[in-house]
Amino acid sequence: MTTEAIRAVALVGHAGAGKTTLAEALLHQAGAIPSMGSIERGTTVCDFDPLEKQHQHSLYSAVAHFEYQDTRVHLIDTPGYPDFLGQAISCLPAAETVIVVVNAQTGIELTTTRMMNWAARRKLCRMIVVNKIDAENADLPALLSALQQTFGKECLPINLPAAGGTKVVDCFFNPAGESDFSSVEQAHRALIDQVVEVDEELMALYLEQGDIDPEQLHAPFEKALREGHLVPICFTSARTGAGVRELLDIFVKLLPNPAEGNPRPFIKGEGPDAKAFRAVPDPDKHVVAHVFKVSVDPFVGKLGVFKVHQGTITKDSQLFVGNARKPFKVGHLFMLRGKEHVEVERCIPGDIGAVAKVEEIAFDAVLHDHHDEDRLHLQPLEFPNPIYGLAIDPVKRGDEQRLWEVLTKLAAEDPCLKVERLMATNETVVRGLGELHIRTLLERMTTQYKLEVKTHPPRIEYRETITAPAEGHHRHKKQTGGAGQFGEVFLRIEPLPRGAGFEFVDEVKGGAIPSQFIPAVEKGVQQVLESGAIAGYPMQDVRVVVYDGKTHPVDGKEVAFITAGKKAFLDAVMKARPIVLEPIVHIEVTVPEANLGDVTGDISSKRGQVTGTQPVRGGMVTVAGLVPLSELNNYQSRLKSLTGGAGSYSVEFSHYEPVPPNVQQQLVAQHKAPAAED
């Protein structure tokens, strides 16, 4: 097998678009499985986790490889619910082509748009597959024009449904034919016009001859895909198999191989020394592979799934993980087909492989076999902010350590799960993208790890800041038999724009505070930033300028300046009109039209504002708005009762805003009560 004969594609899109069934149809059509499994019976290759079978939808990404017409295809099936977006985004760097699957009945949905934009930002080749073309009341001409209106005129059909949606007709290699709507001839012409635009010589030839042989268009077709100048649209019904073989043919004939896709944005080094690094898909060079998925199976142990970008990995390879000084021996090298691990001799550039039981492997790590490559990493992926939190305690006393270990394992598998220990409230808090995300995590803890836990609403991620400039001063003087402590600090503070973070400026003249003590002053300031000044929440968007102070030749000590810095900062904050900020989230709620008034009224009653409504297909409407996160506690059950279970929603962090004065008083009072007891 050569790199030229490899294709890696990721199936993404909204829940219910039929990605897992499409993966099943492709595997069956290629002869990799004898018959198609079903989601209802829990027999599909990609939804093999017990929880996925129970819920009948994907919760994790799954990889399945197969061979078709001397080409090896690595297929990645991803979950579509917004709560599991982290699982989908993390897989995209492993694919040359991102296939956005759209449900012909429901059309463009939340995840459709997010994934199209996300793949475009990462410069990945994109393709749209309209699935379920045989469904009742599917208006395909309207959907095609909606796709072109939403995502641009570069979205062009490469095939069209025919014979009442029971088959499809090719429009690229085929200049004429019968289709259910639109014209094959027009579609063919539009594709050729779009592709030749990226190649001036071909363009001239085309204008001269009036037509061009599609066989000559392979290189410009790839270029148009790479530049986002073309997004082909295909039609399928995974259930009946219509268009599935044609889709496989497109994989083989037209989609980019790993040498043709846009190179991944690797970076070598950190900070200002960082330089772009290009991995070359050459099997004879040093190994560079990127770990895009980690799963922890109670029986198999840790499994690291990676994409090879350069070099060849064999079972005898000695590989380093990131900056580690000690290599590990691969031992057993696998390619995956759902839960099946197929042992292989080697993985070449473009292949997706896996190794088991290597504890050091972590998500987003780079594997390499050469010390020169140790400071290599992929440009960080942009994940949604995990803001939905729950505080978790074990039911059994003494299980605290085990709870922490299990949560750490689960967070290692999911880039959008964050686990934190809040010292101030002595809580273990887990944060995810929504209620469904966290509920699934809790189910895994009880079913897979047999750990009983109880939960309660967590602290909201409030922040503190200041609204006016102010001066602060503190003199710390302590005399205890023998050595004393002395440090005096003058500073001023001013607010920074929202989201700017923290700045520390040293303007001390003439050594009034010796330079070795300036970091101690900053350390004292940092202690307040972490624990807050008025309500116990981290502080942000403040500039601190230290401009004067005093020391003592004998008693001037680091500890004295930490205390003086901390108290001078607190002194200034109290004069700077401090306020508490709360997270505001962007919410999208999809509900039946009949419930529109109830839902918008509910959002308004929760200090929220509705920013827009948009009808979607099937009598549903999507309401967009901005709501304080603290008002969304238990929103799932409220929405259920408002819509009789027919509504769904997703949230995404937007920005911070000051809380109303009555809420601030409450938060400050709650913080003072335990402090007074201490």
C-alpha cells in the first residue's frame, strides 16, 4: 500500500443525520462486513459502546478502515449532538476530507453550520452528503438551494437523485442524463466551470474547446477542494444503499490522498521561538504522528489512536511521546474497525493506527522517533468552552481518591471535560458542554467503573473585577524574637477591557523595592487574583502598577513583600468599586412552532434576551438568545415540561457581564459568612 492509495475521511454533522448508518453502508458495500448492522439492535460497527447501544446514538468518535478498489479508506464516525462536539472536533486533524452529513428531512442544523465553519477555518477539504433522500416529505431542490445560500455558490452537486430517490446519477464524469430535479447537464457544466477557475492553462483550453475531459481535471479538482473553491454535494440513502457505491467511487477517484490534502499546521518550539513545521508524507523520513483520540477501556487499558503524518511506524519502532526523554516500544500495532483491533505490520504516512497500554500517551501528543522532533505540536484546536458544571461526591466515604482517578481517566478521553478541585469550597467539580454531556459521564462512572456518586449544582464560574482606578498601600512589619520581617508597597490599579486578563507593571525607581523582591509582590497580588477580594471568585481584567515602597537591610524578606503586595492590592481593590461578573451563554433552543411564545417568555423571565428566531423544517423553530448561566439550572426539565419533551437546546459561552446589585450583595454575604466563622 502506498500513501497515494490512502483516503482518510471524517463523517460529521448533526445528530440524526445518519452518519453511523452511512458508515455501516460504506463498510458493507466495500465488502468489509457481510451485512449491515442496525442502531436499533445495537449491532453497528461504530456504535459499539454499551451506553451508545442503550441510547441509540453516538457518544464517542469511532474509527473503521476498509479497502475498496485497491484503496485503503480510514473512516471516522463522530457524534452529532452539540454536547459531544469535542469528540468530533478532535478527530478532524486526522482526516484529509471532512464529510458533513445532512438529514434530507431536517436540513441545515446547528452542528451542520458549526462543522462547515470549523473545517473551513482549519483549511480541510469539505464535502456535503445529503442522506435519507428517500424519506417522506424531503424537499431536495429546496435543501440544495438552502445549502448554496448558507455556505456559498461553491457548494455544487456532483451527483443528483434519480428514479424517485432510488439511485443517483453522476454529474462530473457524465455530461448528460436523467435526474429527479435540476439538470445533469447544467450541474456538469457548473462543476467544470468551477474547477477550471483554479488553473489558468486549463481555463484557456476550456474556453477554446468548449469542453474538457474530466480525466484532465484531477489535479485542479484537488486544488479547488484544498482552497475551499469547491464543496461537492452528494446524495445518498444509507438505509436503501442508494448512492453509496457512487460515494465510494468518489472517495477513490476524486478525494485527496494524504500527500494532496493541505498540510497540518505543526509548530516547532514554544512562544516567540515557535516556527511552522511541515510534515512530509514520506515513508523513509523520521516518524511524526499525532494522537487525536485516547480511550480507556477497563479490559484493554489505554488505547492511543494516531494519524501518521511522516515516516513509517512498525511494531519494532521506538517512539517518544512529546518531550519525553524515554521511548516506548510499539510491540503491537493496530488498525481499528470499531471495537475490533486488527494487528498490522506497519503504518505509513496517511494511515490511522493505534497502540494499547502505553500510559504516557495523551490526547494531542506528537509521537516521533528522533530527539530533534521533541518540541513539536499541532496548532491548538479551538474547542467549545466547557461551562456546564456539576459538583460530584462519592456516596461511600473513603472513595474520594478513587473518584478523582476515575474522573481524570474520563477527562483524558474528552477534550471538553474539565475536572477541578475547588479549594475554597472543597468541591470536586466536573465541567462539560451541557446536561447530556455530564449525564453520560455519570452513567459511565456507575456502569463502567462501578462508582456510586451523588451530585449537587456547582458554583457558577463567577469572576470579580474593578470598575475604577485606585491606589493601595500596606506596610508589613513583624518583630518576633530575633529576625523580623519588613516590607512596604505602594501600588495603583486600573480596570482593563473585558477579557484582557491581568497585567503587572514594575515602575519602582532607584531600588526602593529591591528587584529580587518584585516577584514576591506579584505573588501576593496573584494570591488575591486566584481567591478573589469580595466574593471568593477569581479576579480578572486588572492592571497593577507597583511604583514605590520601602525595605530594610536586615528584615526585608520575600515573605514580607508577599504579604505587603497582597494587602496593598486588597486595599486598592476595595476603593476601586469592585463588582462580580457572571458568565453569559449563547443559547439555541429548537422547539415546535406552537411552543414558541412559551419558550421566548421563559428566556425573558430568566434575565435573558432573545436575539433571533428562525424556522427550521418540520414545523420546528430555533430561538437564539443570551442568558446568564446561573439561570439555566435544571433547564432541561423546564424545557421538557414547556414542549412536552419535543424541545432541545445547546449552550456556548459568550462573555462575562456584571451581575445585578441584589445578586452581588447575596454573593458577598455568602462569602463573608464562612470567612467570619474561620
